Amino acid sequence: MSNRNSEAGAVFDEVADAVVEVANEYGDRDGEADPWEVAAGMLAGTVQFWLFAHQPCDDTNCDDCIPVSTAQQRLKMLLSEVTELAESSEYFHSPNDSNAGTA
């Protein structure tokens, strides 16, 4: 369950960069591709892989797997992680948000 990478965050950063690169390449390759559709497809694949990667092991007494031992616990963890990532994104707020202030 833990990050076994010796350089903390290196794989995370590489994969995140690669996902953005794939999206940009797809947009460049198909100029008529709707960015929302590309993003939704990438999100669908990402959610599938995340759920696959966070399945509990076959040891029902595994302390590492307790936080992901039910589908609802995995969903709660996934939503929490998505919220954290979204809120820390430079794209979270937009100058065009309906609640954006004008000063």
C-alpha cells in the first residue's frame, strides 16, 4: 500500500506530467477533439486504474488494507484525493468563475 519509490514523489510527478502530455498530444493530433471529452476519457481511465491499484490484498487482517477494505472506503479515499488535487491545482480558480471578484 505504501510508496516504495526511493525518491518520494518522483513517480507521481512523472505520471502526472505524462498524462498531461498525452492529453496535449491527443488534442494536437485531432484538432476537432473536444477537450472536455478528452479529459473525461482520461479521468475514466484514471479512476479505473486507481480503483485497481487500491484493492485490498487477500489477507483480511492486513493492517495496511483496512482503509481500503470496502468499496465505500475506497470511494471516500478517492474523492478525498481528487478534492485535494483539484484544490491545489493552478486551474482550480478561473478568472471567469461566476463568483470571481473584481478589484
